[in-house]
Amino acid sequence: MSTTDLDDLVDAPAGAGAGGLDSWRTLPAAQQPSYPAGADLDSVTAALRSMPPLVFAGECDDLRTRLAMAARGEAFVLQGGDCAETFAGTTADNIRDRVKTILQMAVVLTYGASTPVIKLGRMAGQFAKPRSSDLETRDGVTLPAYRGDAVNDYAFTPEGREHDPARLLRTYHASSSTLNLIRAFTTGGFADLRRVHEWNRGFVGNTAKARYEVMARDIDKAMKFMAACGADFEALRGVEFYASHEALLLEYERALTRIDSRTGDPYDVSSHFLWIGERTRQLDGAHVDLLSRVRNPIGVKLGPSTEPDDVLALIDRLDPDREPGRLTFITRMGAPRIREALPRLVETVDRAGGQVLWICDPMHGNGFESPTGYKTRNFDDIVDEVRGFFEVHAALGTVPGGVHLELTGDDVTECLGGFEQIDEAALATRYESVCDPRLNHQQSLEVAFLVAEMLAARAAS
Ligand code: PEP
Ligand code: MN
């Protein structure tokens, strides 16, 4: 994250006169918790409103400027992290290894793209999940579905699955300590380019990844060239790293929306970047309304059923001024569909003069259940969707601006394939995700090398 002046952020009072920040309350809101009678949501939101901001308005503005560069092809976005963060997973090692994985990937992508890579964690706030079913049945017992640690517990018991507003406060604190460590890691020397490069040499050196050796050697040569030219590596000891999550729980996001007294504009200070999910992007719905009113850069997920008219209407609602960097479309079509579903959306936006950033989420359209009952994804499908994304943009002369990945720094076995050839039998050995399957550390780096090849080919053409 960039350093910024301490902005003067003040609470946005409830009700009228607060820039319509409460008008979502009159609209249909999908995927919200249903708290039991007597649960004290009001005291929780009052407490949240008194908490310090997790991010500053100026940082959100800086990110918007960076994302505008990505929309023009002058930068590339790497957005990644868990499907669902958990309170138990908020440990130093876990956070460090995710940051490390993203930094390693970013160096490879920077080399491939020959542009800066914007590092955007799906971190420090990704604690709430939309679900396709309200209920889950196991062995004849039916309970409320797990909706993320911000809402209820993963433990399959009636008490665990009850929705509890006090979890919103734990969400704030878990996000705060995660961000604190991210800020320390990314400014305190851990992100030193020379060190990240050494980690990548370890990745290529340890396993038979001949395909990536050429690029790894080229990066090595580039580093030596920089050193010979007298590059100031000390200045490369810190990096900008931004946070993002799905803005799902409206009470939480509203309680953390503050007015920037410099400008009078509202910012959702729970994170730098917020996105609206595929299940909550209804044009007349509460999520679109609340996010239309905050100044943060925002995203919307677009699945295969999205119509061109939907994207035009979303632009009108969320980015009426066509401000570069404000709006990102994160497409998640599925590998078999992307080449046919994406072009008409991109063409429509392009013709209408929309200034959006296109990011590819190759995860959410490619899930399936293994015969052994694990939610999984194929490494090759993930790569194929990204390849299709690049092909579509190449054919249209538009910009493939980034990738959005579910990943972890751990050696889990949740997605099939990759160099380690994780197969269906191996899924059982280390499946830890409480929601969707993530790329493990090795698979994440492999994806980075493959996407870097696509970026390099694009830069050369
Ligand atoms: C997610 O990103 O975890 C998610 C639920 O995605 P989508 O809204 O695209 O289904
Ligand atoms: Mn997910």
C-alpha cells in the first residue's frame, strides 16, 4: 500500500442526508444473514462505526489510478487469495505464505508483461460467502449452510451454524490484523525484489519444470543487467499491496463507510477494492445501490448468463462518469464458454465507450464435484480459460487487464493437475478449504509462468 496522508475520515450518519448511503435498505438484498430474534445487530454496527478505518481514502484513489493504467494495458492486475478466509486461518505463517506466493507470481508476471503488476489480495476481509442453497444436509441432518466466518461457523452443529452478528466485529479485527501484517511484510524488506527472485529460483530449481527454466534464466539475466546498471535495489525493498473482498454483508460495509472530509465523498474503508458477486449484482438490488455511492474502485463478477444490456446498465449505475479505474468487470465464464460468451460483452462495452478494466476469474466457472465428493477444479481448465480470455481480447484489440485467482501459499490438494499431477485420490490428503478449491503454492507459480508467457506474446505482437 502506498503511503498517504492521514485522511480525515468521519462517520457517515445514518438516514437521509448521507448521500443516499442508506437507500439500499429499501431494496431487495440477496444473500444476507438471518439473525435470530433478540440478536443485537445494532450494538455491533454501532461498535463498527466507532472503529478506525482499515484503509484510507487516498489509498483507494491511488489504486483507482493504478487500475486505470491496467485498463489501458499499462499495468496488469494480480488479484488472489482464499475463497473464504477464516478466523482460525488468520495466523502469521498463513498470511506470510499467501503474500509470498502473490509476490513471487507478481515478479514473473512483471517480467512477462513488461509493465507493473498491481498486487490485489483477496485478503483482509474475505470472510463472507454467498451460497446457492440456504441449507446443507449431511447424513439426514439439515442445518443452515455455512456462509463464511463473518456469519456462522463451519462446524456442522445447530449452534455453529446459527447466524451471529458478533462475528462482524471479529471480522473487523481479523481483517485489521491481516492488513497490519501485510503492511509490515510489504514495506519491511520481506518483499525485496532480490529475495523474491531467489524464491522463484528455488521453485524452478527444485522440480523438473524445464518449460519455465528459460524464463527464470531470463529474469536472472535481467536482474544481473539491472545490478550492472547500478539499479537501486534498496528502493525495491517495498511494494504496493492492496486488499479486496466481496462486499456481501451490507450492514458491515455500511458501518465501515465513512465520509472523507477533504472532499465530502463516501468511502467504504473496509478495503481498498470491493466487488459485487455474480449472485448479488441485480440492477435494482441493494448491493449495486450501496456500491454505486462509494468512491472506492469497485468490481462486478460476470457469469455466462450475462447479457450485453446488463453490462451497459451496470456501467450506467456504477460508473456514470466513465471514470477510468472506477469499474472492473471480473468475468467467470468457464473454459468451454469463454470464447463464445465474452466477445459480445467486450464489444458492447467498447462500442458504448465504457472505460472498464477486464479481469479474468478462471476459477468460478470451472468447478465440479469429484466422484469422491470434493469440490474441485482442473488446473488445465483454469489455464484454458485465461488463454481464451487473452484470445478474445487479442481478436478485438482490447486489453486483458488481469487475473483473479483463488490460491493459498500452502501445499494443499484442492485443485487437480499441475506439475505435481494432483489426482482425485490425492484430493483427500490435504483438502483444507472451507469453500472453493484453491491453487496451491506450486500451482499458483505455474499459472504465473503460463500467464507470463501469454503476456510476453501479447507484448511482442
Ligand atoms: C467468489 O469469488 O468466491 C464467488 C463466490 O464468486 P462469484 O460471485 O463469481 O460466484
Ligand atoms: Mn470462491
